[in-house]
Amino acid sequence: MSVRIVPLIEGHWREVSAIYAEGIATGHATFESEPPDWAHFDASRLPDHRHVAVENGHVFGWVAASPVSDRCSYAGVVEDSVYVAAQVRGQGIGLKLLTALINSTESAWHMDHPVRHIPREPRQSATPRTSRVSRRRYSTTARADDLRTARRSLARCCHDRTPQSQNLTDAVQQPRSRR
């Protein structure tokens, strides 16, 4: 089976809904009792992170990402839904769908969170042990600056209630001071 992974659009909804209903009937997929209508599905799933597996115009599976929470501290955290039609399970379609979802979410994350290079001291030929420690301190200082920036950005985000581009993992890993 040579399926193509394409963006999920409203035209796919009839077949997507049928596959969703199959998954619901198993009792293992979701707590939902029936598939939602297109309007609710469209509003609750991220538009850039919805894909279908299509072959000869027929949909055989779908994947979509939903935000976990609208709280700013969960910005960028999603949950996924993957459903494959019963007649084609075990043929690798779920893996293809998950791969497409991972690629789309990671590329979106990298656009919002550019990789930053932390400069290090140039290496010397006969580097004494204490020099390595100072390099480590330099990196830690640069990381501490990044943490302060992330904390300020997080504070702004929570105050404004609008997500900001930030590395929340760094902000969350900052130990709290004891009072």
C-alpha cells in the first residue's frame, strides 16, 4: 500500500469521522462516545498539525494535535490523536502519520525557538585543568542569563495571557528559592 500523507481538510471529514467512529467503538481510543462535528473538530485541533493517509482518493487514517491547555506555561505542549482504519491496521500507516506529525510540530517549534549558540573560550594547546573549569563556569553563566530571560518572558506571558516565544523547559527547571 503506497499512501500519501497530506494535510487534513474539510473535504476529508466524512471518511475521517467514520474512522474516528471505528476507534470509538473499540473502547480503547477515547472517552468520547461519538465523533464531533467538523466545526468542533476544526476548532479543537491545530490546523498545521492535522494529516491524513490517502491512497486513490480514499482516507485510511488520520492524525491531529490538540493543545493540552490554554495556559501560557503549557504553550507548545500538545496531545496527539492517531486513528487508522480497521482494514489497513498493521501496515505502517500509523507510523507514517506519526512521523508527519512529529515533523510538522518540530519544524514549527524550531521556527519559534531558534537554536542559540553559547560561545566558549578558544581551546589552548596545553590547557590546564583549571581552564576547563573556567570554561564550564562561562557556559553556566551564559545559561543563567538564558534562564533569567526565560523567566522574564514567562512572567510577561502569564501577565499578558498571551504565549511568547520562549524556552519554557529552561524556566521550569530553574530551582525555586526557599523562603
